[in-house]
Amino acid sequence: MNAAARMRGVTKHIGMSRKRTEDPLLLMGKAKYIDDITLPGTVEVAFLRSTHAHADIKHINLEKARAHPDCIRIITCADMDGGTVTYSNHQGNLKPVPTPFLAGEKVRFVGEIIAAVIAPSRYVAEDIVDLIEVEYEPLPVIFDIDEAMRPGAEWIHEEIPNNVFFSESFYKGDVDRAFREADLIVKEKISTGRTSACPMETRGVIANWNWDDTLDVWSSTQMPYPLRTYIAVFLRIPEKNIRVVAPQVGGGFGQKAHLFPEEFILPWLARDLRKPVKWIEDRREHLLSAAHAKQQTQFIELAMKKDGTILGLKNKAIGDSGAYSMFPWGGIIEPAVGCAGLPGPFRFQDIRYENYAVLTNKMAQGAYRGVGWSAACFAREMVLARAALELKIDIADIYYRNFINKDEFPFLSATNQTYDSGDFHRVLDKCLEMSDYRRLKSHSRKLTNGRLLGVGLSFFVEPTAWGSRVAEESGYRGVTTHDSATVEMDPTGTVIIKSGQFGHGQGTKTTMAQVCAETLGVRFEDVRVLEGDTATSSYGMGTFASRSGVIGGGTVMRAATDVRNKLLKIAAHVMEANAADLIIDQGVVYVRGSPDRHMTVAELAYINYFDRIRRPSTDEVEPILSSTRHYDPPETYASGSHCVIIELDPQTGHIDIKRIVAVEDCGVVINPQIVEGQMRGGVSQGIGMGLLESLEYDRNGQLTNASFMDFLLPNASTLPDIECAHIETPSPVTDGGFKGCGEAAMLSVHCALGNAVADALTVFGNRVPTSLPIGPQQILDLIRGTDAKG
Amino acid sequence: MAGGQSLIAMMNFRLARPKIVIDVSNIEGRNQISAEEGGLRVRATTVQRHVETSALAQQRIPLLCYAIRHIAHFQIRNKGTIGGNLVNADPASELPATSLVLDAKFEIMSAEGKRTVPAAEFFITSMTTAVAANEVLASVLFTEPPAGSGWGFHETSRRAGDYALAGCVAVVTLDAARKCSRARIGLFGVATTPIRACNAENALLGKEYSVDLLQVAAREIQADIDPESDVHVTAAYRRSVAEVLTVRSLEDAFRRAGERR
């Protein structure tokens, strides 16, 4: 069944650049974020966080702190009965790493919570935090993966020998033969920096215990339903008595798709104190203790024929997972997910990889847009860049030579990912054309202003629609997801969608309404989306991992189809016509061929609910115009390409980005403007990761740049305008033909940047970046050959 | 507190815990630039943006405006003050090095009276100046370079608006024979204070412009600087780039001076 056939309405909503219904509130400054919510009698929480990276806690003296006149309560680990948030799944040798709500006898990273102080305000609470005296006995600090895996190293968790809590290997085909037969073998050690998603709004939690023993929680989270479930599980509160609300959330990018200790401590405190409690994270806390991401070391090897044909890949990926295994994804999210995405758009079938998740005395790593793929794609693209330079073949031609053809789908990749569809040639054609790639590549690298021109390309395939199948193919064995939506037409003919997805910037209130309007045949303005509140929406995992367009779109489409069919039955009865002859468009039901025979949806809905005489019998059609449907889609893979054009100052290493071209194929586009928003946002973050961002720990495990002064995010002056284009290859397997588009640029644009640097530096030889971010230091090192192996 | 652009951040981090904060940002006539014999006097409370956009400053000491434009972003320059920036004395900041090159004179006041400190004696070490605990900076006199002078300013930073990784500000004066009769080279981000590169200045005196001359002179800065490594770049990077930026600044300074001769 194709997408067009499913759409029987006349008016198109899918594919239109509808203005976002979310925006007026945001633009007027009237959106309510968590810090805008204050319940009467609220008290505030400040945390005492560890100043040591690894130490035994010998003693905590609360005497002075408790003597402060405004101290309401202080809790430590013992109060919460040593509870933990612990991740485990069906994965073979993934060892659970217990993550305490509050550190007990030991702290394992700087920023770990030791105590929670409750006071009338945050200011006072911080004063009281300063009065707590902690006696630490320092332990050896595991600074990086080399130290962690060294024989005899201190074990950060006594139940995890040698600090390796996950390892996995995979092979397919005959990779040894591929390497024997290769004309060229390229080996690199690739390091990717530790970064943070840094949403504009930090984390925050409010909890309130009601006198009827129910709990209300507000959290700046991407996944309100899972949070409700796990508060019930970990705090032993009946789930039916818990309501979780994610208010306006100012960005998440995967970082808020975790369940953090703070999200359990606050509800616990609310129950304990019978008072509303509030915690709003500050930026320093955020950089210290909200999920980090992307730090991996990879040892990658590429086997290639001299005509540019890729024969095989080997990789060993080690994720610097930090001190814990973040719930609910675990430390496997970097190395395992990354390696599964190694083949990208290429047809080769011989591969072998192994990956490890290793504990260090740092904040734990978790999900962040592009998850493990950012690192794996960078490794693949940089060995390809090197091979292209050595073989003197343009990288674009290497892409074309190795692409999967559009008539070969479904295609099983070297890592057994089932690519459903795509047209990689067309996407790359478009990108080359928009950027004028061939002509720019023929220019001299040396510009008249003393700088070097660099033109870099990259291509990606993005696993999207994070349901059970894509999770499985991305390294999460046995994971399942539950997502549903309810579509409900009221007696006046307007429609409410109760969605398990939860937009926090993605515009799902707009796109889900578009899908519903087109499927059901009502006006866009007559559809309202409720999401982010477990009391009023439908169970779902939330919004992350490029899933909401496909999964949300699918659930809404299915439920809206049910309601439409019901409405048509009623219309057929009332209008004395054949249901098959009826058309619904923009809230009006017509009889095909007799345009003057029509009724509005509102009239029909009213009759259905209230007019016993005219409606069909309730045995025939129940008078409820509502349906709840579930959707766990098959795997679908988006693709795209980026071209980055830079000017590089070879004397200072400064990079000035002149142009960025982004081409995306995410199947049927629900709202082009929203997809472009995703493309631009992803490019910005990808450039940040590629050029600027690195959380730097020193050997004592202290985070040396825990502020925006030294942890650098891209700003408006870093980026040029981004030129976007769409190619539409509908997915043949998903409802509506949708594919996801959220991660895209973070699989790719940093690789294009790396390629652009390598291109600019060709005047010095083959100088390919091997680590992220590519700062001015690395550029000068590459030029001087102190870092390059060329 | 004048603009609070550094103090408030330090207080948020609880690195500064003053018992009393006196806000002087709303006093009358806070923004004052006046032409004096030999230069421009700027009241310490003047916001940076006021100087940056002042026609008088543009006309008399364009270098001052150009340097200020590199301090953070305009929103910050709308709050941040000239005095606050100089007294904060961040060694990577643009204005302290510029004040050295412009032979600035700092007028410092206390209940006991006034005293004037030349720029060369004002910056003591990182974030520390000659202003004592019971004193405030009242105004700064930026000296106008003599006729036949040209200036150059170059810095490199990770992003526009960040503190410089390294930077150079230079003023060169040419005599009628187009020989260098006076030179000022200030460097920032390469030591615990902004510094004058006196050896490099001396290397220029009496010489005519040549590409070689600039390179030879720039090499002389190495003896005067003592950069550190940080999360962004190494000390060696700063040494190398400071030299490059010195050449570029001198290049511009000689060109501008030549145009004015």
C-alpha cells in the first residue's frame, strides 16, 4: 500500500509548511517552562555534589548545616534506603552498574550527589550546602580508558572487573580475505571529544504529594511516561497514583531521554515533606551531571581496491562511559550503536568489529542526537578521506562507486541493518549541484587572502523510527517500545489527539495535527494535540531518536482512520448514501458525484452523540468517535548529504565556515519547514561537536571547563546560513511513507568539516583530522606533522 | 559594581562573595568622553559601547573603538564598562593591552585623594591592578598617538566574542623619511598581564618597512612573553600565533602610517 493511496482526502495537509501552532506562545514569552511553575508553599532543593572524582566517604557532618535557622531537611543516601536506578537488558554480557540516587560509601565522579538540602529558597539552600562537612578518603582516579583497562587498575565498581561492563563483537563475510586482497589499507586511531547536548533549558523537577496520597511530578524530560513507570517501580508508589507532566521543555536532544537520580529524589522528598519541592538545575550542575556524550576511541581499518571500491572494515570502539551506566540506555549507547551504523550508504559486506563500554571517573555518557553514530561515522569518513587522498580519487567518486543502488532495496547492510529504501545517487547529485562541488574542487586551495579553501563532503544513512526493530538493528537486543495515540472527535466535530509522543521543539503539535487533518478529513485548525501529561495523553515512550514523525504519525494515522471509518458509517446512515461514495474534506462530508449533498462533520458528530432519532442504532455504531492505536514500525532508514565550504587560516588554525549545504531524504515530508528546522539545528550542533565542544577533565577527574566561558557552543557568528534541500523517497514499509530526520546532521556534518579541513590542508600533503573537535591546535599540529601520520 | 559583566558571573559561581555591593551603574553622567590635551579622557563608568560608537573617539583614536569592538558581544558591551574591564585585568582581554599601547594614564581616587598611575605600572598580575582596596578607578586618559602614526589590531579566538587565545595591538609612527620613529606593541593572552613587547619595538626604530623587518621584530616578542597552556591550546601554539599576529598588526600599522604621511 503506498502513501498516496492511503490519503483519500482532497486537501493536502501532509507536505505543507504549516506554521507551527507551538510558536505564538513561545514568541510572546507566554510558554510555561518548569521554572515558571511555582505551587503555593514550594520549598527548594540544592544538592551537595562531590568535589572528588573517586573517594570513599568517611564521614558526613551535618551538624552545622542542620543548625542553620532556615534548614528544613537534609537527606543523604541512608534516608532513601540506598535506592538505585539500575540499567540492565537482555544484552548478553552487559553487566548492570548500580547507580545510586545519592552516593553512599563512595563517590565516583565530580558532581555526584551526596546530600539534598531543602530550604525556603535555592539561595539559602546553597548556603546550607556549604555548611556540610564531608570527609573524603581519595582513591586512585581513573582518568581515561587506557587507565581503566590497564591491568591492576582500580575497579570503580567492585562488581565490574577491570572496569569493562560491556563488550560485544560482530563479524560478517570474510574480512581477512578483504584485507588480503586490498590494494590499500588505511588504519587510524580516531578519538571523539566528550560533549554535552546543552539544551537551552537545563533540567528541573517539581514534585508535590497530595493529601489523597497521589503524586504530581513536573520534569523537564523527554519521556514522561517511562518516568511515571519507574517512579512507581523504584519508589514503590502505585503507578495509578502518579501523574507526570513535562511542561514546555526547552530542548532535550536525547540528554533528557534518561531518568536521572534527581527525578526520583524530588518525588521522594515531596512524599517525605508533604510539601511541593522544586529543583532547577544551574548550568554548572548541568555540565557536571547531565548526561555527557560521544567520547570514544576507535581503531579503524579500511581495505580498499585501487579503483576506490571498499572491500571491508574493521573497527574496535571503546566508549569512555563515565562512572555509571545511564538509565535506560546504558553505556552501550556509544560503542554498540555506533559500530552497528558503520556501513553507512555503502554496499561492502565484509566487516568485523568489537566494542567495549568502559568505566572512568567522569559523569556518565548517555544519549545525545546522533548517539554512537557521530563517532562511528567520523571514523569511517576520515579513513575514507585518507584513502581518497592516497588514491587521488575524489571522495564523491568513492561514494558513487560504493553506493547501494536504488533498485537494490531492501538491502541488508554489512551489519545486518535492513535498509528499506533510498536514492543515494540522487541525494549526492543534488548536494554536489547545490554546492558547485566539482568546480570548487578544481580551484586552487590557496586564496588571495592568505587562507586555504577547503571543500568537504559527507554522506549518511540514519536509522530512524526508534521502535523495537530499529533498536534491535542498532544493537539493543530485545528492547521493545510502546507508543500509542488516541484520536477523539467531540460532539461539535473538533478533534483532540492524545499522543504518547512529546514534542519539545520538534513541532509535533503541528505535524500530528497535519497527519490527523489529512487522514480524517477535517480542518487543521480543528485538531488539537495533547501531549506531555500522563493524565491527559496516551502511553508512549516519548520523543527522541528520530521516532516521533514515524511512530507518532503512524499511531495518529491509524487512530484517525478508525474515527474516519466510524464517521463515514454514521454519515452513510444519516445521508442515506453508500459509505464508499462518501468523501470527507476540510470538515465536510460529500457524496461523490453529487456535490450539493453534503453535511458538515460537526453536524454528524452532534447527531452521533445526541440525536437518538437520526443516528444509527448503538448496536451498529457505538456513539463514541474515538480510537486508540499502537504502532511499532518496521525499520526505516533516512539518508542525506552535507557539503561544508571553509576558509582556513594556516597560520592560526582558525576556520571560517563560508557555506553549508544540507540535503535530506526522510521519505514523505510532513512539514518541510519543520524538517528544515531539524536540519539547521542538527547542523549547528554538529558543527559545535566538530569544531568547538570538549568537556575536559584533568588527571584528578576535575572538569576544568564547567561553564560556557570555556565549554564552547557554536553561536550565531560561527555559522553561515544553511542551504537546505529535500529529496523524497517514501518509505515502502512505514505508515504514510515517513522516515525520521532528527539525528541526521550529527552523523554527517562534522565529517564534512573533517573532509574540508583535509582538503584545505592538501597543500601540505595528506593531512586528515583524527580527533574531534578540530580546534586551532589540531590544525597547526596537522600542518606541522606533529599529529599527522602522513 | 559598574557593569557587573564579570562580578555577577563570579557571584553566581559563588567564587566572589561580597558582603556589600555598591552599584555605580546608575550615577548621573556615567558616560563621559572628553578631549584633553594629548588624548581622550574616558570616565571609568562609561559603557564600552558608548566609546565604541563615539564619533569623537572614532575620529581621534580609531584603534580604541576597533579594539573595543572585539570585547565579547554588543549586548555585553552595552553593560560592561571601560573601567570595569581594565580593573578586572584579564590578561586575555583586549582593552588592557590597548591601554598599554596608548600610553594610558589611570586616575585613581580614594577618600584621601587622587593619584595617577601610568599603564606600564597599572597591571600587576592576572586580575590584579594598582587599584588598592580603598580606591576606585575614576577615569583613564588614552593618549592620542603622534602625527604620522598608524595602528594594527589582530587577535584569534575560538569564536567571535571570546577572550583571545592570543592577540596583538600595535601603533607605529613614521618620520618624514618613512622610517619608524616610535613603536608600541602590546600583546594579550600570552602572559599573566598584558605586556609591551619592548624588544620588538626597539627592533623597528629607525628602520623602513620591509617584510623581513616585521618578521625579525616579531621574533623578538618571544623573550617577552610567557604563555600558558589551557583547555583550548598549548603554550607553544600561543607563542607561534602571537608572533603571526604581531606581523599582521605591524603590517596594518605600517600601511596606515604610510597612508597618513
